Amino acid sequence: MTKKKKPLTKLEKVEIKAKKILANEKKIIDDEKQKRFQQCVEVKLLKGHSQELAEKMAREIIYNTHEV
């Protein structure tokens, strides 16, 4: 026998929608950061920096992380 699922309340439906919206926004932000990172690396390479140094500088600029 199958159990019938209890219908979702309005609050539960809104919470599900909110989680989906937040997940979509996070994905968009991450995609934009990745695109900016790639563009920054390309600019650094055009200016004559090595691949490794260009990636390090771009990471510091885009993601605000400092490598030691």
C-alpha cells in the first residue's frame, strides 16, 4: 500500500521556492566570478606575466584570497 503524501502548506511551498532561488543566484554569481577570473588571467598574460603568476594575481583580485 502506498502512503499518501500530506499536501504542502503555503509556507513549505515558499521555502522550497526560496531555496531554489538562492541556489540559482549562487550559481549565477559563481559563473560570473569564474568568467571574470578567466578574463583577468587573459589580461595578465597579455601584459607579459607567466601563467602561474597571472592565475595567482587573478585569484587574489577576483576571490580576495592571498596565497603565501
